[in-house]
Amino acid sequence: MANSESISTPAYRANWRSHAIWRRIFLIALLTYFPGVAALGIFLSAQYQTGTILIVIWQIWAGLLIISGVRIGAFRCPRCGSLFFARRTNQWPYHNILARSCQTCGLRKWATSDPG
């Protein structure tokens, strides 16, 4: 991908902003999953006189969780272009979604410029 000299500060910020949006979507969807599905399911089931709507709501909410989780896990480092939260150790991939720095080049999370 791109080397560290070709990535400017605005590009770093844009990458981190995208990551923050997907992270926020995931956290909101996760925290509101059970109350949201239950409330919408009860309300819409009463409106439409069917329980099928609950399954549809559950699938949409689960899909949102899966898509946003995959987007977070597949976030690429603004500096080196590798997966930020993953690296290969021997033959097994190592994935740390709570990492504070890139698992490949060491760029600190939320850094807006190349420190070195």
C-alpha cells in the first residue's frame, strides 16, 4: 500500500474517523440489542398481528453487529496498510481488537501524524 511519507495528517484523521464511526455503530448496536429488539418486536408484532416481524428485526440488528464488527476488525493501519489489530505469529494469526498500537508497525492508536 502507501509508505509513511505519502500519508498526510488529513489522511490519518480520515482513517481514524472512519474507524471511530464503525466502532460507535458497533457499540450502540451491541448495547441496544436486547432492549431494542424486544421493544420493536413487541410494538410491531402488536401492530401487524404476527411474530415474524420479530425475526426480521433480530436479523437486521444481528447483521448490523456482524458488519460493524468485521469493519472494525478489518481496519487497516494508516501508516503501513496492514491490518491494525492482527499479525501472523509463526503459522497462526494473532488478533487483538483492544490493541493500542498497530500490530505490524507500532503506530499508536488515534495518532494523527507519523511520529518518526
